Amino acid sequence: MSFTARRFCDSRVWSVFRKLAPDMDKYADYILGKSDERLPLYVKPEKKISMQELKNLMRDHFEDTPLSMTKDPGAEPFDAAFRYAPREWTIDGATYFNENPIAGPQNAFSFVAQMRNWLPNMVGGVLWFGVDDATFTVYVPIYCGTTEIPECFRAGNGSLLKFSWTSAYWVFNWVSNMAYAKYNYMSEDIKKVQQELEKKFEDNYEVIEVAAKSLYTKSPEYASRFLTEYSTNQSLIVIEQWKALGEFLMVKYTDGNIKQERKGKFIDNGWGVPENIQRPGYSEWFYRQIINETGNKYKMPE
């Protein structure tokens, strides 16, 4: 097994396995190229895995492993858990590499497939589908009974060279690319909205499916129409909330400052001006990197 196969492919499998089964940390040396003890082909999870846990596995960045990227200079000032392409780079004739986590800017889309054979096919099959970086995506339920593609996912709605405010690809990329510049701050705001939306889907899907099954007994066409409308409407809701989230992030973090908010509303001093703006600057670790590189260049004279 080549080093790149271990580090770029098996590492992802290992990072998932270690969250599901015991004793997987012993394979860290294999991933690091220090041992030839291969990963098992599969593992049996210690407990039943929820749908949300499966979605979160798609958001893995090697957290709590030697491969984590958040605490070296490549993480930039705000503890980024990703690296931009290319994966390999050369300096002074030596070749180096970036880690290859499951989630990151190179994701075009991802999904979790839910299949239940005790339900009618059009109800029992759900593609929990998300676009762009899995870190910051929202998995929307697209049922097998859906007969129309939601506008936000439709081919021709925007392109790689044409931005579209009704395209999920572009709206999610817009928010993600803002977050990349201030990762540890913005990611927390994004996760709040992400979790709210996905929890709403989880809370509602049993009710939706009871209704769909009831309609199916009357007419599969009725059920299909119902599921199509549901998936389409939820996709639209997600896009609108994600645009609102992007606007919120733009206001909150303009120019490196942080405006204070309470329950999602910015605190106004009564004159249309934000109250107690924070100017956090950078971490002590990052400031020390500047001192290490520049010495006393920026030291205030006594």
C-alpha cells in the first residue's frame, strides 16, 4: 500500500471507523506510515447509528487525531480545519502534502441514503442531499417519490462561471467562502442554523411519511405529488434561510470586528449603531508566529 493511498484514502476510512468501533486508534501508525498493520475491511459499530450521526460523519476533519490541521501555521489565524488545493506542493525541490479530510472546499455534493424496505419505495427511500463543503451544508430530504428536481438543484440554474442566487451550489459556496476567512468564529454561527434545519427535518419526517403512506393507499400519484411538493418546499426554505445566514454573517463580522447579538438579533444602542463592538484580533499563538518571523519589527518602542 503506497503512502498516498494510506494518507489520502485509508485515513478517511480510519477516521470514521474510530468514531464507531473500539480499539481503532491502534491503526494510527498505519495511517502515518509507521506500521504495516492494515485496517480491517469493516467494523461493527458499538451501538445503533442515528441518521444525524451519519450526516455528521460526512463532516469529519480528523478531529482529535494526529492528522488534525487546526493547530499549525496552515490553519491561518482562525484554526481552519481544511487546506485549499493542490494536495501536493513543492518547495526547494522537496514535495509536501496536505491532509485529505472527508469534508472540505473540494466537496461538490454529498448525501446519506436512507432505505427502508417495509415502506412503499417512493416513501421508504430518501436521499439526504447537500451541496458544497459537507462541513457547512444542510442535508435536505429528497424522496424517491419526487418527480421534479427542486429549482435550487436544477441543472442550468447557474454554472461554474455564472453565479445564481437561486442555486444551492452558489448560495452554499457564498456562505462557506465567507467562513473560510474566519473559520473558528463563523463555523459556530453556521452550525446553529444547520442543526436547527436538520433537526426540523428529523422531527417532522415521521408525520410527513404517515401522510404519504395514507395518500399512497388511495393513489401512488397523490403520494408522489405530496412528496414532490414537500422536498421542493424544504429545499426552498433552506436556500432562503442560508441567504439570510450569509447576510447575518456579513453584518456580524465586517472588517474583522464582531457585533454583539442576543438570540439572533444585533444589539442596538438606540441610535442604529451596534453596542460594544468586539475587536478580537488574533490568537496569542498567531501573534507569536509573527514575532518569531519578524523579531522586534513591530515592537512598540519603550
